[in-house]
Amino acid sequence: MSPPQLSNVSSPARIFRTEEELSGLPASERVRYRLVTADRRYHANDNIAEFVREGELEEIKAEVQARLGEVLKALVIDTESDHNTQDTAARVAKMYVDEIFRGRYRPMPSVTEFPNAERLNELMIVGPITVRSACSHHLCPIIGKVWIGLLPNEHSNLIGLSKYSRICDWIMSRPQIQEEAVTMLANELQERVKPDGLAIVMEADHFCMHWRGVKDNQSAMVNSVMRGAFLKDSHLRREFLSLLPNRKNT
């Protein structure tokens, strides 16, 4: 007997109501059902960790592996006799779930925060932080650098230097477009640090341009988010931009 299926999972209709009733479904369907019933978005760059139960990521990897095997089959690749691709589906499934899309399925990493006891209010810059993501249009790599500028106030929570890298990696390890990724990073830091000013610049190479399409190896994308004092004070903004180390175009 085949397992029960969700009927139009994206609609408000509710078929299953308990985890026991959902247990006969594949893990991906169980997670999707929880998201839909909670009226939560699950776009490519959304974090869905709170809807994933213990052990379900292993099940999801197995699902992804099976479907990738079908993709390879559709590409007319003989994975049974080709020693190079016999384990490709398993490797790619592990890569997606545990590595390059990790930021979708794992909760925010622990971030230690400290009170601004000395009432620091001078410009601080963190970077360049190397970031790696994937274009949500073609799932091609995005690899670049991020610089973060902060103007704290006496009420700001200061976080350890390495934690900026952890937060960047958590947000970038999802299928993205760069413009949205930088805004998501700014929102997270604004909420945690609560500075008077926040500035972020990201410069990245997009392999959906280098590897396919126009195959232009020279183009990079640069975008920025300026908030608070950085948006209002042109002198502060120029100071931040002039101090960015290792910018290609600086």
C-alpha cells in the first residue's frame, strides 16, 4: 500500500493533524506540511530549521539522493558501470543538505554578545569575510567578500569578531540572489547589535555568468546596504568605503 499523499499541500486545507498521522509521508512532505499549516514561507533562501525534526535531515538526504539518481539517468549517464558517477547522487545530496545549503536547515549558530561597557561609538569595520553561496536561478556558485561597518552606541550588543563570519556563512549558505542576501545579513546584524549605523558591501563572482550563458570571466557584482548614520552622513559613508581593504575596485 502506497503512503498517503498530501492533497494540494499549498492550500489551507488540512488533512493530517498529528505527527503520528504524518509519519507515513516522506520527510520532505512532513516538513512542507508543517510550514504550510504554520503559514510560513519556504523560499530557497528561507531558514526552515524550526520545522525539521530530529533525524529528518538524513531522510531528506536519502530523498535527494534518489531523485538525483533519476536526474543522472535522465541525462543518459550509466551510473552503474561508470565508476566516476556511481556515488555522485549521494555525494551531491550530502553537499546540498550538509554544506552549501546548510543555512536553510540548521538553526542560527550560537553568538556570544557583550554589553558595550565602555560605550564605544567609533567606526569599526570587519572584513573581508569570504562568503560562498549559490545562485537560486541556476544553482551555480557565488563566491565573494563581505565588509561590515558598524557605528555602535552605548546600548549596542557587541559580538565576537569570528561571529560575524559565522552569521555571514549561515545566511549565505542557501540558494540566493546577492541583493536579497545582503539585505538579510543587514537585518540580522541590525537586530542583534542595534547600532546607530550599519553598512555592508558585498563583492562577488557569479558562476552563472562565468560558467554558462555569456561566459564573462571579468564581471563581478558589488552591492551595498547603508542604514542609520551611514545613510544620513556622507562623510561617514565615504570614510567606511575608503577603508575597505582588498577591494578589487578600491
